[in-house]
Amino acid sequence: MSEEGYDHAAVERRWQAAWDDADAYRTPDDVSDPTYVLGMYPYPSGQLHMGHVRNYTITDAYARFRRMAGDDVLHPMGWDAFGLPAENAAKERDTNPRDWTLDCIDTMRGQMESMGFGYDWDREVTTCTPEYYRWNQWLFSRFHDEGLVERESADVNWCPSCETVLADEQVEGDDELCWRCDTPVEERELEQWFLKITEYADELLDDIDDLDGWPDSVRQMQRNWIGRQEGSHVDFEVHAADASEASEEQRSYGSVTAFTTRLDTIYGATFFALAPDHPISQELADEDDAVREFVEEEADPDGDEPNGVETGLTATNPATGEEVPVFVADFVLSDVGTGALMGVPAHDTRDHDFAEKMGVDIRPVVAPEPSDGDEEPEAPDVSDAAYTEDGVLVNSGEYDGLDSAAAREALTADIDSAEFHTQYRLRDWGISRQRYWGTPIPVVHCDDCGPVMVPDEDLPVELPEFINTTGNPLDAAEEWKQTTCPDCGGDAVRDTDTMDTFVDSSWYFLRYVSPDLADAPFDVERANDWMPVDQYVGGIEHAVMHLLYSRFITKVVADMDMLEHREPFTNLLAQGMVQLEGEKMSKSKGNVVSPQRIVEEYGADTARLFIMEAAQPERAFDWSEEGVRSTNRFLARLKETVESFDPDAADGDADAVADYVSSETDAAVDVATSHYDDLTFNTALREAQGLVNTLRNYREYAGGEADGADGVHAETMQRGLETAVKLLAPVTPHLSEELYDELGGDGLVVDAAWPEPQTDVSGADERRRLVENTREDVRQIIDVAGIDDPERIDVVVAPEWKHRALELAMESDADNLISELMQEPEIREQGDDAASYGQDLQAEREALQPALPPEREHEALEEAAWLVEREFDAPVRVLRAENADDDVARKAEPGRPAIDIEE
């Protein structure tokens, strides 16, 4: 058969049908604690892209591995089916979002099936169905009962293109662009529904430390987003600088509260700053042209340097009584802290830059702690840069000499207006969206009763027929809007906002447990047995929004006594991007590779294997058409190797060569299993592919041909091929089924037992390193010496005393290794040779690696000699040092035998 390919389409159709007939991926409801493997469900855009293929191949390969390893496995799939893109697509095509979405789901489901993804489709969830979103509404009502829902007027992020509100997490970059359409986001004031995620801020933050199975980068992103800061509130009295020329009302602006994490530096506070949208700033802007111009035109919170404008006001430092100038500054933000801050240029880099620019005093009040406890602390030189570390107070009156932590405690206690305060970057989750294609918020508005929850028995509140209009389509659904109040029976109007689609994805993993349950969102007993998700896989872009919201919902549901666990995902893998020429694939850039084309041209197994072998799953990699072709050729070679093997015709002996092949089979199983377990699939696959190459080399060396391989040892070859097929099965399931069947396997390979080593694999790393070192040394000698046709190659194993010396060197921490070695009689009696080898060991101690014992080394080289013979077409002798020429034997070292080549 040609190595340029095989009839992948026929193979894939045959085994996809066989899996369907066997219901191979179904997880019965009565299994106990299955391994739950989950990829983040997709938005049904209508086409799988390479990011999908990578994500879902990772989860599919891991699920298949765990199933073959003996686990019951839960591996479901569903659809994040609500969202603005479907609404916009329906508008453009004058259809409705439901039909568009369900058509896209049908297409993508078929594409997933063609990729061979082994999902339990009986557990499929689709979030745009009333059967699903009624439980969004039910959960909203329960959160309301728990005091975790709030409706208030708030400044919100508004996308004028999408005509809807965005959560803070959906506003991206310094330019504050919409996450969907890259339109600059505006600010509006609207009545909004919020879920009070801030009530769980401390738990969400503290529990991050326990998420050992999550990437450190994702954990840090969540810490930063929650943004807990512990410090103090303190009030500054703000007033006109020249009180004699101002009325009493004009003279004072009252107390303004600032938040600081460094109250120990308050004696160095030489200015006070307000955010451009602080009420005092707004008031001043109405009266002062310079302030107005700065606030409306010049302020740039995202700029590279701090900017501000003088106000003519002063603020009274509550610790010193000193009057300090007040500025409106663009580095002060209303949504961080209080919108006001005390400026301490000696001990804050940004404040230092601002003070230099505005000509404000820079006064150091914290000094490094003296190395000698008897010395007086000396104020640092802050003329060029701020000193930002904690230290010992100076220039701070009665607080001089206190360390920073003690000073913060004392000053907070002593200043009347000061009090300890913890603040967060995290804000409550605004879930109101002014769009049609989402979950209706289950609230009616009554003139007499106010907002009233829709009773559970009236759920779901279903969407009306789609109205193609501008703005919020639900506002135009007049008949649907009009209803009665559940409390008083009077006229009422439905809430016309829908929920943020992140509500859907914040608990969908629970619905898979019991997707058809009609009287609850999920079966509590089963969820407590099956959850949390053991392995979750998705893109790093979901590190904050989806993952944080899912953690929040899980904790609240646990507090409702519906779950025993408080975290949804035990292990998380954030897979890297599939790139083309170093850039992210994007339709707008025209650099998209279609998975469907690859499947049609090369087959699903080729696409899966190339993606998984190209890089570790969390790393980005470049798509390569040549790499795909190379992968396809490998699969064709594998198929030819299996199909050409006839165990009845194989009559080779169980000799040293067969022993080597058997040892390599065991080593491949051991290494690949460990890497499958760690999800480092590229390394596991390298082992499987290396084993295939070893088996092909064995067939060639043993004199077998492609029509029967009759020179090999049948049992060794059979086991090697079966093992290689099983090691590849999680990633290349179709061809693996075909070849497992060809080899006489019982049933389906997806149900077969994962292979196990049949011998002790300890020392396998040392054996492999020994063989590779030996082959490399022979190549180098032949190349350097220019030997065209070697007559014989002698491989000489190091004497026992050198093995003993290496062992001692690796155990020893003595400074004088040679002296320690010479305490051993068997080493000492070697004289100059021992001293010379001891010097080598001393020089290389940091890089020393263990070696096999001398007899095992000799045995391993005997078993591997055929590889050298095959490569160089010359007989090989493996000799013990005592049987070799002294000059040659003297060069042999453990793990690095001496080589003598006869021309």
C-alpha cells in the first residue's frame, strides 16, 4: 500500500457506525463517581474552527484514555446557544434566532461526529431551549430569595453597535472596546439587575490557593480581577485656599474620604487628588474653565503619564494639620477606591512622577530599616525615584521609629476619621441585557407592588416570537409584555431585559448530570457523586468571566444545600491557540484553515494526531500543511505495518533482538501512560510513534518482508503492534479500531484495556540513554575518521570499579571527591586511572547521571547491537572491559561505552 494515504473516509464511516451501534460513549445514570471530562461548550456559529478541534481533541483523547484505563467516564457536549451573533444573523437574513441557531447546531454536531469525538449525546444540553433556561430563571429567583439579587440605577458599559449593556469583564483593552465587535464602549445610566458576587469576594479569592490543578496564570488573573486591597479610609477636609475671599458655603467642600494601603506614609502626603468625575471635580468644572477643559478634553486615564490640573482648593492633612494643594488628576478613578487619594510622592512611583510634573514637595517619611539595630534610620534619597518599600518611620512626629505595619495600626487608631477598610476591584455582576436572544428575566413590574418575581409554577417565562426591530425587540412585544401581578392580580408589565449569556454557562456542567430532569435543575444526589468536573479544558480568554462566574454560582448553590462541593473544576487546562505563520487564525485576516477540508483530504485521525503531536496542549503552535502530510504518511505506514504482519508466518526466535523490542514496548507503555495522565499528549504520542518505528526496523532487520514479516518473533511483534495501536487509540480512534480488529482484538479498542508493562521498567531511561549515546558515538567516529565501510564495531562496557566510582560520586557531598574515592580499595588499586577518572567525575558532578549496573549495561547493549549493525552494515561485538584491549577499555565509562571500529 502507498505511504501517501489510505481510504480514511471508509475507515471513519465504518467505525463511527460501530460506535453508534454499540452506544459506546453512553454514561449510565447508575455509575458511581465517573471521571468527568469536559471541554467548554461552543457557541453554535455553524462551523467548527481549529480552536474547537484542538479543545475537543484534548478532552476526547483524555476521556478515551481514562475509559481504557478502567474508569467510568462522563464526556458530554452541549451548546452555548443564546447570544447576540445569532440575533444579528437572524436580522440580516430576515429569519429568527431560534431557527438559525438550531440549524447551526445540526451542522456543528455533524462536524463533531465526523471528527470522531466520543460524546454521550443523550446528555446534550442546548441553553436556548425553555427546558434549560427555565432553570436560569429558577436560579435567579433562588438568588433573590437569598438576598443576592439587586436592581438599581447604575452607570453601565454600553455598546452602541450591539445596543446592549456589557459587564466590566466584557470591556477589553486600554481603548475600552466591546469584546464582540471592537466598538468603543460608552457609559450610560440604566436600571439594571445585579447578582451580588461581591458577597463572595473573599471566598472566591481565598479559595484560589486551593486550586492546585489550575494554571498559575489563570489563578493570578482571578486574584487580580477580584483585586482585594486592605488599608484604611481617612478623611481630608477640602476647602477654598483663600478662605478670606470666600463665603462660608464656598469655603468648605466638606470631608472627602480617601482610601490608602499606606497610612504609614500620611506625614508625607503633600497633595490631594480627585477623579475627573468626582462630584467636587464636576462642580469645579462648571465654574473653572481650566478644570472643565481638563475634565472634558485632556484627562487620559490610560495614558503613559499622570496628568492633572490645579483647583485652587486645599485639603487638611488629618495627621499633620498641614494644608496641601488639591488637584483633579486622571490617574484617580472613581470605580477604584473612593475617587480620591492622598498623594505621597516620596513613596509612590506614580505620585512621584506627578509631583515632579506639578512642582509639589516630595518629603520622605519611611526609611529602610538599618542593618545594625543600634543605628538611627536615615531618610532615603527620593529626589529621582520613590522609595516604595515598607520600613521605619522618619519625619513623622511621635510615630518616628515605628515599623510600617505598626505605624498603620497606630495611625488608624489615632486619627479620628480613620478606619480599617478592605476594598475590591470586583464589582457586582450586572446581568441585564437589552436584547432578545437570551433568558427572559422572570420579573414583572407592578405600579403598586414594584418588581415581583414570577412564581416557580409559571416558569419558564418563554420568549415571544422574534420581532426584527432596532433597540430591544422585547420592548416591542406588546402582547407578551402585558401580564398580571402575581401578588395583587393587577395589571403589570414583564421585565424586557434578558440575562447575560454567562449565566447560562455558569452552571451548564451541572445540567449534564441529569439533562432531562423536569422538576429541578439537576439531580442533587447524582451531582454530589459525579461533580466536580475532574478535567476542564478551554481557552485562556475565559479565565475571568466564565470561570469566575462558575465558581460563584457553585458556591451559592452549595450554600443552598444543593451541592456538597464549593468548586466546579478540579483540574483546568487552558489550551493554546492554533496559529498560521505566527498569527491567530481569523476570518477577518483571511488566514483560516478549515477543519472540514483537512478531514475530507486527509481524514479526522490525521487532523487529530497532527494537532496533538505538534506541541504541549497549553502552548500555541503553527499550523503546517507539510506537517499534516507527514502525519498522514505515518498513519499509512502504521496501517501497512499491521496489515502486512502474519503471525502464522512469523518464525523468528525470542532472541536478544526480540528482548530489546519487548523492552522498548514496555518502556513506551510506561512513558506514554504517565504523559497521557499528565495531558502532555505530544510526548505520549512520540513514544507511540517511536515504538512503531522500532517495530518496522525490527521487521526489516529480521529479514521479513511486507508480505509476511516472517523473520520476527510472532509474539513479540504481535504484542508490540497491539500496544502501539492502543497507545494511539485515544488520538486516532478510527484507524486504531481498524487495526485492532485486523490484529484480532476482541470487541472495540475504545473498550479495550490500556496496556501495561510486562517486565520491570526501572532503568529504562538509563538503558535508552546508553543505547542512544552508543549509536551517536559510533556515528561521530565514523564521520570524523571518514570510515566508509567498517569491518567490525566493538562496544566495550566500563569496568565495575568505574561504576562504583560513579555511584559514590552521585551520593557524595564531600568537597574532595577524589580523596573519598580513594578510600575504596577496588578503586584505589587502579592507580593513575582511578585518579584521572576521579578528576573527571569531580569536574562534572553537577551533570552526572545514573547508569545501569555493568552486567545490565552489557545485556542492554547486546540486545540493542542490532540497531548499530543495521545502521552501519557491520557486525557488532559487545565486550566487557576485561576482554577488550586495555587502551580501548580505559576509555569506557558507565553509560558511555568505548568504541573500537575496525576498517
